[in-house]
Amino acid sequence: MVIFKKTMALAKYGFVYCKRRLKWEFRGLSNISYQVKDREGTKIDTKEIINSEVWNRRVVSGLQPTGALHVGNYFGAVRRCVRLQDQGDDLMLFIADLHAHTTPQDPGKVQENSLELTALLLASGVDPERTVLFAQSAVPRHAELCWLLACLATHARLAHLPQFKEKSANMKEVPIGLLLYPVLQAADVLVYRGTHVPVGADQVQHLQVASQLVRTFHHRFGKLFPTPRPILPDDGSDRVRSLRDPIKKMSKSDSDPKSRILLSDSDEVIKLKIRKAVTDFTPQVTFDPDTRPGVSNLVTLHCLASDKLIEEAVEEADGLTTAQYKRVVGDALCEALAPIRERARQLRARPDLLRDVLRHGAARARVRADVVYADVADRLGLTTIASEPRVHTHALRLA
């Protein structure tokens, strides 16, 4: 019987190892940069190809400066962008300050939050020499292209989106910005001819709006943009739940501060919030999001912080109660977040450096956006002055 148990344990370990190996293999395949070659094996220069389905791979992503980032934002967006950067992707990453004004904002807070977010991005590993990091509002072509795309969109399509219905349900007067939110998202991507966008499963519909706008544009004016494709997470990072109500996603706007772990939280606060996390009355640690969402959320956080598979985390928790397991999860999160928090604190003390990083990125972004917008203006018959790209010679070599 003892021999049988050891054999089963070894088999289980082998399965976990194989699954981990496959996970990393498929992660690499799903994020691989595309290279186009002709029949003789020679690489094709795709930079000037417009009327074709051949496009240089370019990833575009943005984050709103509407409050401190929580671990769901970090694992689901920031860390994914850093990994895309490190694997060699051409990454455009922007502070979505225009999107922030969909709801009323304190102008001073927006600027402060933008610098805070920039510090956290740099502390997390974003390299401004390899990634174009900038503020959305510093590139006017986002808003200009948004207007042109809005002229192709329909009210029925935009009003049908679940996120619009949810956010506008309790509003007496619905701002037009809320309705046009996905159109601006489409402009954010298309103004750089972005081919891929890191999103969660709940954001895929907005990307489908971008795809529909591309088809409409191509039908009326000819091919000019790639159809952006989603990069979906394979590690559960888009499913981090609230610590107080695990049926809901972790959110910046939740009225209960104990519902989320902020990147700025101290080790003591992180451990306290994990201890207070809602679970259930079953002491064993298992992973079943449907019947045990609270405990499953802890397992997800443990896996994300320690880069483990679900099976590995559950196996390590064998014999622990949920109360004991919370200490393991808290320690793992502290170990993962403490260096980022300290580095961000140091960077936040240098606001001029942060502004320089954003200015440097905006100059590079404007060069790219002007080239694309010039093509758009030409297709739409806009005036010669509007259709000529504004050349920034000091930034050309960086673009």
C-alpha cells in the first residue's frame, strides 16, 4: 500500500511538471512575434504595406489613472505588459487620462494619479527605452481619430454593450463619453496600427467594436488598418475577485477598502486584508470557483504571486486549514509586491524624472500617430494641412 501511494505521488508530480512545461510552451506560442517570409525564406519588409493583411506585430495597452492600482490591475495588466516587453514585443503603453474623464474627476488628482501610475509602471519593470510609455492626452490624434470612427459607429451597437448598460443603469443623465468609450478605445489601438491588445475576457466585446469599425472603414475607404486581436491571459490574472465579496471582481471603486490589496499597501496591511478575506466553513483548501469562490480566489492570488500552477498550490496547501493557508498567501504577496512598492516610492520622489519619461514617450508616440493619421486624412479627403503629418525631427530616430 505504501509503494502504491508513493507511485501515485510520483505520477501526480510528473503530471504537474508536464502541465507546467506545456503551459510555458503554449504561453510562448501565443505571444510569439510574427515574422513574414516569402517562399524562398527571405523576410518581407512590411512597414510600408497598407493594402494587405500583412502587418508588423504591435501591442497597445492603456491604464486609467483613477486611483491606486490593486493586485488585480498588476497581475492582469501591468505584469502582462512587462512580460510582452521582455519577450521583444513592440509595446505602446499609455496613461489613459482621457478615458478617466468619462466620469467626473478632480483635475489635480488626475495629474497626481498619472505620476503615481507612471512610477508603479517603471517600478514593475516597464523600460521606457523598449516600451513607448506616454500620456494619452499628449497625443491629440487619439481624439481626432475617435471622432472619425464615431462617425462610422451606430448608437444601437454601442448602447447594446453590457458595460454601457451596467454603468448607465443608475444614471439620470448618461454622458456621451460613456457611450463613446469603446470608440476611443478603438482609436487608441488603430492610431498606431496596433495588431494585438492584452485584455480580460470581460473586455473582448469592446475589442470586437474596434474590429467592426475596421471592417466598416475598409468597406468605405479601403484597407488601412489591421484587425486588432486580443491577447487573453492563461493564468487567471483577469479573474482576481474581491476579498470581501468573491462573487465580484476586485475593483478600485469598491466602497470597502478591505476588498482589495493595493500595490502601495504595507506588508502588515496586506496580511491583515488576507486574514479578513471571506472564505467559507470548510477548513480544507481546494480550488472550485463555482462552489468555493473565496478560497479559490486565495489560491489564484497565491499562484499569481508565486508563479505556480493551481495543482501545485493546492498540493502545497494539503493539510493546512484555510486560516493557515491565508498566512502562506499573505507571505507570497508581500514577497512579490514589496520590491515594487519600495522602488515606486523612490521614483515618486522624483516627479521631474517621471514627467521627462512621459514627454519622451509622447514624442515617439506622436511621430507614429501622425503617420497613420496622415493616411486616414488622405482617404477621407480632409484638408491638405490636416493630412500632412506633423514631423518631430528630434523624435524620429526614437520612433
